[in-house]
Amino acid sequence: MRITFDADDFDTRLRAVRARMAEQGLDVIVCTDPSNMHYLTGYDGWSFYVPQAVAVAQAEATPVWMGRGIDANGARATTFLPETHIAAYDDSYVQNPTCHPMDVMAAELRRRGWDRGVVGMELDGYYLSPRAHAAMQAGLPNARFADCTGLVNRVRAVKSDKELACMHAAARILEAAMRTAIDMVDPAKRECDAAAEILRTQVAGLPDTGGDYPAIMPLIPSGRNTNAPHTTWSDAYFQRDTLTIMEIAGAYKRYHAPMARTVYLGEPPQKMRDAAAIVVEGVDAALEAAKPGNTCEDVEAAWQRTINRHGLAKESRVGYPIGLSYPPDWGERTMSLRPGDTTELRENMTFHLMPGIWQDDWGVAISEPFRVTAGGGARFADVPRELIVKDV
């Protein structure tokens, strides 16, 4: 499978972003989130450990990529941008306490006359440091600054047909990777062995669909660690009579389909079987509520009502939007399926429904990536939805 985004796709995205900029009174936005840089230009590279950005202005149709000099060829290779819209800084700026790459980026905006209006910066992004923001402010003394965190992310919320095709491809890789994960939960194998095989499957993908690296490494909490959902792996062997949660994703062209499943080695206690059944019942209720016109909190309420009937409750959110992502997170960092989020669902929004029940010394998680449709949440992947019991 090969899916290619073309100039028309990027033009549609940029027009939507500029419309949102106009609503917020922004003349320029400077995006440092790698996912937003990719969404706006196609730029792709493991270069986000140094300052880089894409600037979008109301005054000009074509955005500008700005980054490290040795990454400029990556911009030429992966974006639609002409040479005039690729601006690079030399290596003397890298990790230099006396100057900053944003000095060069600010100079580029001044050169283009983009320095006298309101400039939006992604102030709550992973990849904008306080020093970087201070350098931009110092370099653009005639500009007024505003926070544009989430502006592009929210434009990304509704997926195009091509984006959905990427997510379906990611889901096929996810299915293969989850089969590998379940197979590897064995007393003769170590957690790190499982992680290695999962990663191999994620990257190799399928014969017609090569995989991409996921935004999050395999999460493999096992035994007592199943009450700590974001632990990765150790070099310990899987133990009999214990639970293991596998939370992994398939990724294709940076689009993700994540999922969690829970495995028990041996004969599980009835309380664990019951907890898994309750989670699945709650997932079904939440998916049924995930229709256009309902809200994020409506989906969570459907889940909560279901588990409340069984005498259980869950305080943390039960889901978040997914799609195009880079490390350290496959979420889009906008909406949450939780009380108080009244964002209205729209057709072709995509989420990871991530409910679980965590007790003091064990936990069960069974999650689903899904798409909002008129009939409710449509699951991307087909993996057994139950506590997976393996005889040993």
C-alpha cells in the first residue's frame, strides 16, 4: 500500500489553519510540534531534538520550514516547499550557550516582513523550550505574541479519506503486532524478548505495508506492575499466575492505531475475569455513544454508567484523539473523553478509547482505536476483546 499526500491535500490543510488563525487574530504561527510540522508540509525526520519550526503566515500561501542545516536536505526530500521557503541555521547554533537557533528563525521572519503582527507560538508543546521562546521574543521586538497551542492539532481532528486509509493500514500492522505480543507472553521468555519481537513486527509491517516507528515504545506492565499502566519492560521472565498488559500501536506514515490487551498465564481468579468482562461491556457502551452530535463527555458517561452498575468507578479520562504523531505521544493533545469536555463529536474524528480498571496490585486494560460514525464508534482493528487466558 502506498498513500501519497499531494499539493491539494496540503492546500486544504493550510486554508483550514489560516481560517482558525483569523478567528484568533493571528498573523503568523510558528509550529514546533513535529506532528504539526509534518501535517502542514510533509516534513519527516528524527531531528526534533534540536530547534526547528514551520511558520505559516496569513500574508503568503506557502509556509516556511526552518531548521538545522544538515536537516535541510530532509526538508527538500520530504516536503513540497520550494528552495525559497527552506531556511537553515549552521551548526554553530547547536547547543551553544551564547546564541540560539531561534535567533536565525526570528531573522527569517523579519526578512519576510512577518514581524509586526501577532505571532502565535505553541507554548505548551513538548518541543518549545523557555529559552527558545525568549529568543523569538527578543528577535521580534515589533511583534505581539500569543499562545497558539492546539490550533493546528484541532484542525487535524477530522480525518480525510487518505488519512483514514493510513490509519486502517496502521491497524493491520497493529493486529499483527498484537498477535506477536500475545504469543510472546510465556514463562520461557523475558519481557525484553517480547518487546524486541513486537518492535520487529511494528517496523517490518506487512508484505504490502511497511511499518513506521511508533510514537510510544511497547508498554508491558506485568504482575504487580499492571497497576502502573505506563511502565515499559524489564529483563525478567514472565511469571505464571500473573496478568500482563500489552499496550502497543501500529504506525504507517506516522499515523497510529494503538490498543491495549490483557493476558493471564494460568487460571485467572474470577475477580479478574469479571473485571475484564465489565471493561468490555463499558467499551461497547462508549462506542455506541460515539456518534456525531454527542460530546466527549457523553462517551465517558456511557462508560461510567456501565461500570457504576457493577459497583466500580474510574476517575481518569477514558480516551483521547489519535492520528498523526511523533514521540513522545501518539495522542493529538486536544480533546479528552472525560467529564467536562463538551467538544462535539464530528464524523471521522478518531480516538483511542482507553478504559481500564486498576486495583492496588493488579489491573486490566482492554482498549480500542475507533472512528466516529453515524452508527457509533467504528473499531479500526479486530483483536479478541476479552481477558486472554494462556494455559501454562
